[in-house]
Amino acid sequence: MAVSPAASPNWASGPDIELDTAALRVLAHPMRINVLALLRKSGPSTATRVAEELGIKPGAASYHLRRLAAGGLIVEERDRGTGRERWWKAAHRQSIHDPASGAPEQREAGRAYGHAVALACVERLHTAAQEVPLLPEEWFDVSTFGDFVLHLGPKEVAQMRDEIFAVISRYRQAQDQDAEGLAPVAVQVQMFPVPGTITPQPTSS
């Protein structure tokens, strides 16, 4: 199951969304994953603000916002905008795609989406790595960067994945976002065969 970065439901218009083929194709780009994650984490924003936050040109930010809106993943806040700028907000708390339950026609789109999610996670981890030497002691002491190699089959991987997601869901439901001392914490979960150990499936011509 590929899950794109989620954030506080305070910023979302609706609950989680099961991605269909059209939405998967919209999100098959790491920058659109990042734009959507930013809106879910920080709340409504404009193309100019998104561009400044992600280090891209305003024109590119505007393009990605339009694509996300066309896919129904973000919505415009019409009462907040002016004639010169448009404000956008996330339409859902998080995006979910389970390739095991998807229709056959979703397979190709699902792989492209999973690829984009992986690239976005790598980019976020790289950014976090630059800040490790600057973290306050209380945050450095609890931050975790682990890499474990286990010998498992697909069934065991699915079971562990579901158990990890259940723990994350429990903490999300119990959190009090207004409590003192809390900060947004990125929890990344990657489970994949060690590169070079699985024979790749043949590609269709």
C-alpha cells in the first residue's frame, strides 16, 4: 500500500481518499506529491507561497496546483483569494492506494505513483539529513534513522506493514495538536526487496 504524505485533518476538506486511476496519474510526479503534502501540513496557500517553500518557479507551482485541482485533490478557497492570487487547500487528509486491491487497469498508474512517492520520500529524507547536526538535543536524542534487512516473504511484509500502519493510526487519533511541545514529525515507512535480489518482471513491448 502506497500512502502519500499526510497531515493534520484540520487543514483538509474531507477524509482520506482511495485514489482512482485518474488521480494516480495526476500524482505520478514527485513535485505534485510535495505540493499536496505541503498543503496538508501547512494549510491553504498560493502558487507564490508554494514556490517559495519548495524552491521552484511560481509558474511551475501554478501548473502543479492546477493539475491537482483537476484531479480533485485540492480545492480553491474562493472567499480568501483576490483578483491577483488564488488560495488552494487540500481536499482530503491523505491519499491511499492499495495495488493489491486495485483493478488491472490501475497497475501501470499505481507503479508510476509509487515511484513518485518513493522519490518524494527520498527528497524529504535528504532535507532532514542536512538538519541533523542542528537539531536540539531533545529532538536529536529521539530521532531515528534505521535501515534493517530481514528475510521475509510477501505475506510477512504485508503483515508487518499493516501492523506499523495500525500504530501510526493509533497515535494520530490520540494526538492533541494544541498541546505544548508538539511539532510535525515525519514518519517514513519503506519496505522493499533489497535491490538486485528479485528478478524483475518483463516489461510489455
